[in-house]
Amino acid sequence: MVKVSCDYSKRHHIVAYFVSKCFPGVEIEQTGEKHKDGFCNYLNLPSFLDAVPVLGWKESMPFLAEWKVGMPYKEILALLPAIEEAVPSLSEREQMLLFFLLFSETIFVNLAKAKKLKDFPHISALYAATAANPKTEQVMQDYEKAKKLETKATDQASFDIGLPDNYKVVTRFPPEPSGYLHIGHAKAALLNQYFAETYHGQMIVRMDDTNPTNEKEEFEKTILEDLALLGITNYTLTRTSDHFGRLYQLAESLIQKGLAYCDNTPVEEMRYNREHGIATAHRDASVEDNQRIFKGLATTEEYDSYCLRAKISVDNANKAMRDPVIYRVNKTPHHYTGTTHRIYPTYDFACPVVDSIEGVTLALRTNEYRDRNPQYMWFISALDLTNRPMIWDFSRLNFKRTLLSKRKLRWFVDNGQVSGWDDPRMPTVRGILRKGLSKDALRAYIISQGPSRNTVLLSWDKLWSDNAHHIDGLSKRYHGIDAGDALTLKIEGGSTQQIKVQGKEEHRTLTPEVFVSKADAASLKAGEEITLMGVGSFKVLSLPENGPGTISQTATPPKNTKLKLTWAPSTGNVKARVFEYTDLITVDKPEDQELKDIVNHESKEEREVLCDERALQIKEGDFIQIEKRGFFFCDSLSPLTLNLVPGTKQNRQ
């Protein structure tokens, strides 16, 4: 495996990026270090090419022996005759390599400016054919995406959490299959992935299926789908239920050691006793009695009022250490194990035990679990488990006007305030992606936050701003006019015709009548020349006041007109449902308010937009820009549904 160093801030490094994408056995390594070994030094291109498997460049492209990255234009010009002669005999992949080398040195641009491109017909043909090759276009798009998302080292959060050198990292993400993943889960999942990948370790996704009352198989499926949406696919899938037998045995061993006891104290009384440091009457029951009751818990209904508690402390200052419950009865059939079990371990007991059993070495937990860390380590010590994971607490994501409680989010679903868990107003992974958040922008944002322990209430503005920069380069441009805001301009002597858009490889359909926005029409003056963007200039003959306005086409260059109007053809336009979503609640930081009192009843706005005929090319999942309106995410095609991406709304004439 050849590692190719790549600094996305350097134009030349698109060559390294191309090689890593198109040649087997080559792996990209992102770096901005000036003296990093590899291609980013650009000291010796031939040596680099020699290291690339399956590339016999010396026979097909011997002129590259004299190539120096960044050499003067005149020196490259001297090599062009040899390049011109070699081009026809090169393979497609070799031609692409040559294209990116010339592109990285701006040779095509310089030749075109000097009007010398025609002197090299094979190089000119190479430029035209390779630039139009979908493979080339994909590499360039991916490179620009990676370049835009590259976070400068000075802006990066610190990931130094004190891991020893050569530490074998095994992380785990343990969601409960009781609902959809939300943005808080996304942070946990992406951080676990980041540490596993950065330290060349392993990531485990473990379904924490210890409470059959709330859990369903369909939620397991949606969680795995959500992880795939986030780009998380390289992991080992396990379930806590895989270890139910072992967990039961270890609970028995705690009883045998006198470190666990069965208790049937009523729930409210137990809660009161724990709060006030009062021992229950069952705390000092014999090992034999506890063994008998625990066995009965697992096999009969006689002891259904009991639970099993760890015998740690009655009055520890840390209330998480006050004899926590570790097993309880639940008669609901389990979605995976059925009716095999009637008692289930609690998360507090199962988590440290299964972490240790599965070989987890780095347990990333939100800081709400910080008080439970001593409890976590107590179980590992009490059970003589040899694998002791390192724990790192990180702050959970808290956004203004955002609820992350599953119980509270379920209220919005059950009460018809949203269309479902994937509604674009919901902070679920599916919801925010449908709202127009790019998964790559989300990942970059999470990584920029890092595993910090500082708890702050965040604004969505920064995330949406970063997202806007990212999707700009991915979005094709279209025109669109509000159906309820459209006025007609009639072209004098006009007919339906296809007009090539200047500077672009696309055409627009110009119809005898076109729609423009009411706001643009209000700026028109009779006798003035305007531009219909993409098709040319026109003179305003009459205004659209009590009927259609009239215009006539002129030869005036568009650069010489003041008003540039977006427009849609009167026939053949594409109707789109356009939605704008805002916050689901009306307060920044909800406390104890009733949800019905803080719900935003004006969080969704819909309108119909008449898009130009090119909108037929839009695919579900695309990001697009409707010029002068904003950026949109294509949510569905039947009918065409576009969701306005927050932070991108425009209102320009």
C-alpha cells in the first residue's frame, strides 16, 4: 500500500488525489505538513510515479522524467511536443493522469489565453474529452468537497484525551432500539467512528436491548439505516442480548460474594430510602435467600415484586453508588429473544460488563453519566473482569429551541404536530438531513466540536452556515417563480426555441411568453433593456400592469444591462412544492413548560413554485439553488418537493 500525502490547500495536490482514487493500492493521507514524506513535497515526481502500482509510465510517458511540479510555463511548453505525440497511444487512465498534471499547472488556461491550444490538436482533444468524462468530473467534485470540508489545524478541536502511545482503540456506540437517532446520537456515533478510524482501531455498534417494553426490531433497522446515512458502515454489530446468559451468571457471582441482594421494597419507598441514605430491610439477607429468590425471579411469578440490587453503599455522597438496581422483571416479549427471559439487566449493570467482555478499550459517554463512572468501575472490579476500558466524558449537543428527549419528541408525533419522526422539523438524523443538512457538513461540525467536556447551549446558525458553504459547490442552478407571484412577459414575434446558455454546456427553452416575479416586474421601465438570465437581452415595450407586458429581443450584451431577471417558461415549466421549516418550539431553553404551550404552530410554510424546464433533471437527494431565492434539498420527485435549506434564503432582484 502506497500512502499519498495530500494538502487540499495546494492546487497541485489534485494529482495526488486523483492517483489515490483511480489506482489500486494507493491510499490518500490528508496533511498540510511541509516536510511530510510523500507526494506533497513535489520534489521528485518520477520517484512518486515509480511507487504507484500498475503504472508503467516510463514506456508510455517518458517525458515525465523531466517534469518538475511547479516549474515555469516556458519549461512545460518545451515538453508539449512530446506530450502531443504521446497522447493518442495513452490508456484512458494515463490520459486522465496527464490531464490532471496539466490542469494542476493551469496549462490549458495558459494555452487558451495565448491562443496556442489549436497548435496541439491531440492535447486540445484530450482536454475536451477528459474534462467531459464523468469519471474526471466525479474526481474533481469529490476533491472540491474534501477541500471545502478540510478543517484547518488551528480550528480543530483537541482530540488529545490522554490515550497512551500505541493504545489499541476499540470504541462502542450503544443505542437503545426504542426510536430514531437524533443529532445528539449522531455526535456520539461520529466521535466513536473518529477515534476508531484515527487510531486504526475498531468500532462496535451494540444494540442496548435490555428493556423490551420500549424496543422494537423496526427501530434496530432504522438505527442502522441512520448510521449509513451518516456514512458509518464499518463496524461490528452486537446486542446486549447476545450476553444475557453471561450477565445472569455474573449477577449470580455477585450474590455469592455478598455483593448483591434481592429487594421487594415498593418503588416509591425505595426511591425515598436511596435519597435519604436509609438501608432496606432486605439488605442483609443471607446469600442462600438471595440465591433462591433470584432463581425464582428468573423462572416463576412468585417473586415478581423483587428486583436485584448491587450492594455498594447506602449513603455514599454519590447517589449513583447507593445500591443501584441491576436486574428487574419485565414480562414483555423481547423483540429478539422472545419469551426466553423474564428478567433483564439494567443498563448500569450491562454496560460496563459487556464493554469489558467485548474488548472495548475506550468508552465515550456524555457527561450526564459522569456520576455513574465510579459505579461502572465498581462492577468491573467486583466481578474481577480483566479488561478495564478507559472512560472519556464529552458534552452532549444542546441546541437552542431544540428538544432531544425521546419522550417529548414522541408527544409531537402522537399529537400530530409533525408528520413523523423524520419530519424536517424534528432533530432526528432523518429530519435534519431532509431539512437540507449535508452529512459531510454535519460530520465536519461534530469533529470541529471534538470530545470537549464544556456544556454550552449552541445556536444552529454556525452549523447551517458551514452547511451552506459546503452545498454551494454541489448545487446546480435553476430558476423558479412563485406561482402566486408570477407575471407574464410576452416576447414580440417570439417562438419556442432552444438557446444555448453562454459559457455553459446547457440550453434553455425560450417560449413566446415567460413568467417573472412580481418584485422583478416592479423594477421594469418602458424602453429599458433587461436580461433574461441565460438567453439574452430584451427591450421592455410595455409593462405587465393590467395584463402581460411585452418585450423584444435585442443584441445588447447582457453585461451592459442593469436588470438581470430569473424567469420560467410559460409552458413546459416544472411545478414544485416548496417548504420552509422553522423551529418546532418558541423558547430557547425549555424548562418545565407544557409542550402544548411552547409549540410553534407556524413552523411550516408551503408554496408552489414554477421552475424552469431543467428541473426535470433534479434527482431525489440533490441540493440545488433557485437563483435569487436560496438553496434547496430535493425531498421527493412525485410530486417534486423542495425544502429550503436554513441559512440560505435570498430575496434579491
